[in-house]
Amino acid sequence: MHGPAEVDLPNPGRPLSAERLRAKLWRHRVIESALRRTGIWSLMERGSRPGRRLEVTRHAVPAPLASSLTVALLADLHLPGQAGEADAMLAAVREERPDLILIAGDITGPSATEATYAGVLSRLAAPRGVWMVPGNWDYWLPVPDLGALSRRTGVRLLVNAAAELAPGVWLAGLDDDVAGAPDPDLAFRDVPPGAWTMAMVHCPSGFDAIAARCALALAGHTHGGQIRVPGLPPLWLPAGCGRYVAGWYARDGSRLYVSRGIASKGLPMRLFCRPEVAIFRIGGPSPGRRP
């Protein structure tokens, strides 16, 4: 297995200015404080609890592999998250026993510490490794040394680089489309012709630049819209989503899957948009569905 040299996040990327970041966090705190004082926060939290139960989704991906590969996709942990979100995610991954775990960015949260991140990441393990790309909030609320944290917890940080996971099977990881500096040419530079390649990005808008260069791309960032009304488009999506919201898309012979993510962002609510751990069986027979 060929892997990239260990890297830290590009410095400085495209961070928010201190003023804009303070303004964002201040708005979040003001809204949360007002909702908590009026009791609305508690009502939203209790009322949307069924919609925040973790769902494990399963997907079969045809591929010319000598043996099948099971991949777990995690995104948008925003640790520590709401009560029980990280524990539910860890329990689901432990039960699925994937060959490979991919974290599509945004592990950071405003109230977390480095110990919080290490406590979760160190509990993830898979035979072919745990791999991560940075998300926009990993730049805006940075861990002091994400590279060191990754090495200490056994997670491989893949930024504009590729690694061979098995003979003829490669993973390319790109920097974040909103706050980082994605470089598709650099990311795919070491991938040999004819390799079966999947790519991991945080923002699904990054798929447009790499669609013809990989068979499968995996992304997060959107939270699936988080609060959805059936039959209507999402009420709000962050920059970096493009036309992608959740689920499967195709372009230029490549397929993209956008995860709904793990954590809630902004409000403690998910409506018709449950958090998910997505499991992909790449090659081999269809995994079907468990009861």
C-alpha cells in the first residue's frame, strides 16, 4: 500500500477573518441564548429527537475489484455535537466493521477541546485505515495541530494527495472547496492509469472539478439540508454545496454520494433529514438491507 507523506493543513488556507468568525459565533450564541431563555430550544430538541436518530444507509457500488471493500463514510461530526450523536455514530461503525473509514471533514466545534477530538477519533479503527480530509470549520475553528492529532489517533490526513488502499485501488483526498486550496492535479498526480479510484471531498461542489477523474466521490458539508419539508427544496444550504444536497448524483461517468452527516448545526433540530453513517460495499454482491 502506497501512502502520501504525512501533512498538516495548508497554512493559512482561506480562513475567515477574526471579525467574521466572531460575528458568526456571536450570532449562534445570541440565537441559542434567546431560544433557551424562552424554552423554545428545549421544545425543538425534544420535538425533533425522532428525526435525529442515526440511520445506517447501505449502498452497492459495482467495481472491478478482486475482492469487495466495505467503506464507512462519516461527515460533519462538529464535536462534541448534541447528546449521544458521537456515541451513536461510534456504535454503528463498530457494528458494521468496515474495511475502511472515511471522514469527510468538519470534526471541529466551538465548545470542543483537543481531548474531545482525540477521544472520538482514537475509537475509530479499520483494517485499511481511517482517512480524513479537512472541512471549512476545521480551518475556522482549528485544532492547534491537526496533523499531530491525526497521527496520535491513527487517522491519516489526506490533503491534495492520494494513497493506494489495495492493489489497483486508490483514494484521493482534496482540500476544502470553501476554506482551503483544492488542487485536483496534485491530488491525482500519483494515481496510475487504469486504477480504480475514489475521491473524498468535504464540499460537494468540489465534485465538478474531479468527476471525470474518479469512479466514486464521497462528500458531506450539506447536512442534507437538516430541516426539510417534503416536496420542497432545503430551506438553507451553506456555500460550497452547488446543486448537491444529499444522496446520489452522476456526472461525466462518475458518481457522487453526499452524506447527511452526523451532527446538527446551528439548531438542535433535524426534520425529515436523519443523520447517517453511509456504508458502501464496493465490488462483490449487493449487501441488501438488514431488518
